[in-house]
Amino acid sequence: MAMSIQTRTRAARVGLVIGLLIGAVFAAGPVLWMLSNSFKSNTEIFELPPRLITESFSLDAYIAIFTDPETVRFFINSYVVAFAVTALTLLVAIQAAYALSRFDFRGKRVLNVIIVSVQAVPPITLLIPYFGLMVGLGLYNTYAALILTYMVFTLPYAIIMMTGYFNTLPKELDEAVRVDGAGSMTALWRVLVPISVPGIVSVGIYTFMIAWNEYLFALTLTRTIDMRTVPIGIQLLMGQHSYEWNQIMAMSVLGSIPVLILFLFFQRYFISGLTAGSVKS
């Protein structure tokens, strides 16, 4: 019986390892293929049988991207929009979450329902209304159109997560500061915010990823090349008669780097922030 249990345990471990390896191949395979093709020529990409490791290592696709002013502009636009959305979302969400976590006021329950309801609405259903709104406000084809629209989708989640995180912090922390004569905003920014870094980082990374990768609204709310973002830039490399596959892959690699760097640097805060914000003490 003992041998049978050991055998089954060993078999379960082997099965687990095999399953993890298969999952790793499915997850990492497309990324490695994208990276490999970014260093190939267009003709080499379609060679049969395909090769993951190229013999003629070439930086032509990356050189073409960095020497094209329009392509560089795509990256500048994405950075401007993503960082602005992240900063403004955190600024508003932190204060809104503090109010929802620490104070009781008329309409609080209704406000919570509205926040959750906005989060539940499929973004595509708001595409035409927001297009008409931005045109009516004279914001079409501007940074403001993208920033304000993206914040509609990032704020509900940010408020919900930050409220959950503040709920895990003892109220005595900010009450002690107010007893000493400081106001609520002082308690928030000098006491709660410094110890809420994990939650703030997790919300910030999520917000940045949403703003950086968004395609549909960026396509609809902008018209000229100088306002387009990286996802639109990748799509524009697909011409009417030919596709610049190596440049598409290279631009996709470059577009993945900012989010990857953020996650690598703030991974510890990101994981702990998501965990702490999911429960209420």
C-alpha cells in the first residue's frame, strides 16, 4: 500500500511537471516566435520549414522603426496617454476610495452601485456615444479625448481596488492624525498613502496596461497619424498589397517592453497589492 501511494504521488508530480511544461510552451512559444521574426527579413519569415533561430541576424526592422518619425510618434503618443491616464486615475481613485472607506454619507450605497455598474458595461457599447461626445466637445483627435475616455474604464476598477485596500488598514491610523489637529487629506497623503504602496502600484500597473494596449477607442477617437498610438501603428504596417511582418514583430516587441519592465520592477508590490485589496479585515 505504501508503495502504491508513493507511486501515485510520483506519477502525480510527473504529470504536474509535464502539464506545466506544456503550458509554458504555449505561453512562451508565440513570444519567442515574435522575437525571432523581428530579427528576420520578410522573405526569411515564410521559409519552410520555419526556424526559431535565424542564421542571418538583422536589425533592419528595428532600424526602420527608430528612423521613421511617424513610428516614433506612435510611441510618444502612447507614453503621453498611458502615463497621464495612470497619474490621473490614481489621483482620483485614491481620494474617492478614501472617502468610501472612511466616511458614511448620504448616497454612498448608490454611488457604489454606479461604480460597479460602470465597470460591468462592455466598452464597445459606449464607442459611438463617446465618439459623438468628443466631437461635440471639440476634443476629437486630441490627447484629452483618449485620456478622458480611458479613465472611464480604469477609474471604477481603481476605486474598487483601492477601497478594498484601505478597508484593510486600521482606522486608528488616520484617526490618530486627526486627533493631533491634522485634516483628513493630511491623514490620507501622509499616513495612508505611504503604507498603501502595494495597492497603488498594482492599480497603477493595471491602469497603464489598459491605456497602453487599447486599440478600438484609439482608432475611433483619432484621425491623423500624429495622434495615433502604438496599437494603431502596428495595424498601419499592414499595407494594401504587402505586410511588413518583421517590422510588425519588432514594433510588437518594443510595445511589450514598457509593461514588462513595470511588472519586473514592481512585481512584489503588484502581487501583494492584489492580494490585500481582495479581502476586508
